[in-house]
Amino acid sequence: MKKSIDVVLNGKKARDLAKKEVLEAAQDKNKVGKHLGVLKIDSRIASHRFEAFITGYEGWEWEVIIARPSVSKELTVYSTTLVAGKKAIVPPLWVPWAERILPSDVQTWDALAYQSNDSKLVHSGLPHTDINNIEKLALWRERILSPYGKTETTKRWMKNRVGPRSKTKKIAKDICINCGYFVPLSGCLGQGFGACTNAFSPNDGNVVSINNGCGSHSETSVPQGAKYISKSKLFFQDNDVKMNL
Ligand code: SF4
């Protein structure tokens, strides 16, 4: 309790009035606990807090706002309500949808809002005058991938099925950079990534990192004339399963 709180607003009469208001609002004396204190809101306005015992509102408190004019000791109740106490369970701060959305939230039929300050993009810059430059540098696009965007893309791709820890890499005898079906991307991302063009690869049509790989590598170590498909290790033999019919 602060010493600077008005003595009238902090006095017995004010506390009794606050208790009466809370009991009236709660309509059940078992929902009201002890007086927790008085907080100064303004020189003539104070907040009285009481414990609240209401199912689903653990840690919440009753609050009665009481005021008085500067020339009078007459008390006026402004409001009586429930407010979250320090130990109350409350929802996290609201975050705009655009800042909460994850790549996995986007469905085929979704259209995302324009982001004018997307740090993963930079303006392509030069005026669209020379048709050769336009085609060579792809300047018909207003914005292109920024250095930050390239770094983020590289980190993300290296972690998922595009990168060297993919499932297909586990059975590969060699890596994509040495494969005839590997077509590097243009620009600096091409130093680390390319497209797989092998119809017999699970990665066909997808971006793969240079150190990814799969069992359909163009220079496969399975000898010519051997069984076309070298089966991976048997995990489960269903003949061994006994069924009670
Ligand atoms: S076939 Fe396999 S090794 Fe070759 S580029 Fe595609 S994923 Fe890489």
C-alpha cells in the first residue's frame, strides 16, 4: 500500500464500500476473499483489490474503483469488475496474423498479402531500357531475392529433404554434383543447389543440394546387367507374421 494514497480513499469507509460493491457483483460471498490492498490511480481515484474465487478464473481479482471530489469526502464507485492478477492465466499477447503465419500454414488455394518490407527481397533497381539486360538479369521483376533471402533459403533447404540429410541420400553411392541429371540453378544459389531431372529419382523435378544424392544416380555403382533395382535392406517379412483368424 502506498503512503501517498488519499486517506479517505484508503480509509475504513472506502474499504467497507468496496467490499459491499464486490459482494453485490459476485452475488455469492464464497466468491469473494480477503482485501488485497489499495492502488493509487490518481490523486482522488483508487483501486481496491479483493481475492476472487471463481471457477476458471484462477489468479484473478475483484477490483473496485472508488473516487472522491477534492472538496468532499463523499465516495463514488466508478466500476466493479474482475481483473487479471499477477498469477492469473492469461492468453499471450496478440500477434498480427501476418507475423504468426508459418510456411506450413499456406494451402494451395491461399493468396498471401503483399509485403512491402520483406527483408528477403530487394528492388531490382535498374530502369527497364535494354531488352538484353532485361532478359539476362530478369529485370522485368520489381523485386529479386536479397542476400538475406538467399542465406535464409540456403539454411532452410539444407535442413529439409532438399539437403544432405535427406532420406534418399542415405542409400546414395554418390552425390548430386557428380550426377548427369543434376542441373545447377543460375546465380549464386547454383553453387549449392540444382534441379534433379531424373524421372526415376524420388527427387525428380525438385531442388536438391549438391551434396544430396539418391539411388538413381547416373553413375550408379550397381553393375550393368545386374537386377535393375538393387533392393534396400529388408525391414519386415510379412510371411513371418502369425495371424489368429
Ligand atoms: S538422380 Fe539422384 S543423384 Fe542425380 S541429381 Fe537426382 S537426386 Fe541427385
